[in-house]
Amino acid sequence: MFKRISGTKDILPDEVSRWQKLESDARAVFSLYNFTEIRPPLLEDAALFNRSLGTATEIVQKQMFLIPNQEETYALRPEGTASVVRAFIENNLDKKGGLAKLYYLGPMFRKERPQKGRLRQFHHIGCEVIGGLSPELDAEVMSLAHHLLRVFGVSGYRIKLNSLGCAGDRQKLAFSLREKLSGRRQELCEDCVERLDANVLRILDCKNPGCRAIVDSLDSASTHLCPDCKKHYDGVKVCLGILSVPFEESPRLVRGLDYYTRTVFEITHDGLGAQDAVAAGGRYDTLVSELGGPSLGAIGFAFGVERVLLAAPGDASRASAQGVFVIPIGDEARQAAVRLLGELRCAGVSCDTEYQGRSLKGAMRLAHDQGARWAVIIGENELRSQTVMLKDLASGEQREIAAGQLVSHIRAGADAQSS
Ligand code: HAM
């Protein structure tokens, strides 16, 4: 017996309707903001992620699924931003004029220790806007995330906001943090001792209580902003107010990927336990040029779909009954059923039948279980008179109708149901 790999999930037929609804709701909202979909491959050159996310980040150091291939190493993508930027540059999407507003849906892969809300194959619904620098755009992107969550039916979330500033501000912050923390090396957790040299900003959002207490006694990140970055940050906050997007400033928020500049945000939900971020994102104004493209500002975010589904209320209401269940009685009727199913499907009517030789009673039960709206029974009498017995499974009413009239009866019934 084979089992699925730990940290992966089968999305079973019972759950798949929630996924499909989330995906179609997301597509509808993205189109309101004039985004179009992009589908980059799941496999990329591992060097793309080393370069974009940073060699000192946990994802690059420990979490990538790598596939050696002759001289190169491929990676199953751990996130979407680097791939979208690579695709944007490689396909000259900047030459198509204006701003590129792109969204994507699909699996991401990280070799993490699996736990509730943390998988090795998980899914993102994300977006990237490449080509804009204005604070209004940051607010629009954040309000899009807020809009999506409301449409997904999630409530009780918190939007945390910070600005890391430009490269110079980050360097200043890193320098001053290193200075303040070097003398307290012994008090830091093992990971933060490593971070002190490799990625000192990550100490700011360490979850260890001891490290937290130390960090709480330090200056906040936004006090290191240069005048331009401060102006940008203030502009973002004003526009979020105009758009009525609730947010909390969170000066310790630094994010675990190196490409961020200026605005960063994370959306958390208290009902999720330790892995409480449903979405995260921010601005990355230097990444496009660092990957060989033009000098363009950019911003984006990604939702963890599994976490959104954990935070969203389950839809207990059964989908309204639809479709036809054809029940033949006897061998001759089986062939008539084959023809009828073909005709119904060509006419765009969803239908199914019974293939396992159940009794009429058993077949009727199956029709109910499958959520059919009508049962169509064909027996000897019906065959002789070229009729069918049409039973409305909601009301229990049944009547004999000409076989040739079935589609129009079904359509009329469906119209009456939807009006
Ligand atoms: P990220 O914070 O690494 O950002 O991931 C975004 C979201 O993906 C998280 O907030 C979380 O909901 C979900 N997530 C991450 N890891 C896992 C996991 N192992 N299992 C389940 N869900 C997970 C990014 O990936 C950036 N590319 C976001 C972005 C887009 N920034 C700018 N543009």
C-alpha cells in the first residue's frame, strides 16, 4: 500500500468544491482590479531562488526540493514571485506597455516540518504588480488582499504593516541591530545567534520569548527610514485609510525573504494556531533589475490556500440538486438509456445512470445520494410507447412524457427552479 508523502494532501471530491469556489471567487476579484493570470512552470533553475530570496534565507538554506540535472540544479518552486519576475523579464512583458498586473494560482513546495497549516506541497493564490512605485499602488494591492478575504468569507483577521525602507535603510537597521545585539549573543536562541551574522533583521520577528523580550527593548524598524521612504510609508497609510482597510503597524515585521524593500505586510488569523499567517507580501523595488530586467518597482502578495480554507467557515449547505439520473429497467431499456444519456449530454444537461445492476429502489436511493434533481425511469411500457417516466426528486411528483420532449421539460423545470 502506497501512502502519500508526509506534508502533502489529497484534495478529495468532498473538499474540491470549496477549492473551486475559492479559485473562481479569486479570479473574479482579480479581474475587478484589472489583473490577468500568468502560469509559470513549477520547475525553475534553483539559482533563480538563491538569487531572489537570498542565500541566507531559511527557504534557500533548508527548504528547497532540489533536482540535480547534468550541470544544473532545478528546484520545485518554493514561491511564485521569483518565477513571475523571471517570466516577466524573459518574455519582455515590460515592452507591452504600462503596468503588469499578474495573478497566479498553484502549488508551491517547501521542505518544512509538517504541522497544522504547514505543508510540503501547499498552494498559493498570489499576485504581482510590476512597474509601479507609488504608495497608492501599495494600498490598492493591500485592499485587494482585504477584498479577497471578505469574498472568501474569512473574518477576524489582522493586517500587519511595516516599512523596511530602501537598501540603505535596511543596511543602517542591520548595522545598528548587530551593534546592539552582539553584546547579548548569549541571551539569544540558537537560530538568532546564526542570524546575527547571516540575516540579522530576522531576529526582529523571532518567536522565542527570550529573543522577543530583547527585541522589545530596541528601537522600532520604521525609525530608520530615510525621508523618501518615510514619505512613501506615510502615503501608504493615508491611502489605506481612504480605502477603509484596517491595519496595525507592526515595527517588528521583517519577512523571511530578502527581496523586500519598503512596504511589507502580513495577514494573520488567531484561529490558525502557530502557523497563523494566511497571507503575506510586500514591495520589492530592486528584484527586477537584480534579475537582469529594467529598473522597475514591484509589489505583490500570496495567500496560503490551505490556511484560508482553515480560517473560512465550511459551507455546510448542500449544493442545490441538479441533473438527471437515468434508471433503465431491463436489458433493452439499458440501450435506450445509453442513447438518452448521449442526447442529454449533447443538449448540455448533466446526467448519470446506474451501472451496477441495482434494483429500482436502490437506483432511486443512488439518484438522491448523488444530488440529482430528476430521475428518468425507462421500463418496458415506456419503451413501447416511446415515453419516459420523469420524477421530480424534490417534490416526488412523477409523470409520463414523450421521450423527445424530455430536454425541454428539464429546461423548463430548471428555469422555474432558478427564478
Ligand atoms: P510567504 O510568506 O513565504 O510569501 O508565503 C505566503 C503565504 O503562503 C503564507 O502567509 C502562508 O499563508 C502560506 N505558506 C507559506 N508556507 C507554507 C507552508 N509550508 N504550508 C502552507 N502554507 C504556507 C511568499 O511566498 C511571497 N512570494 C509572497 C509575495 C508575493 N511577496 C510579494 N509577492
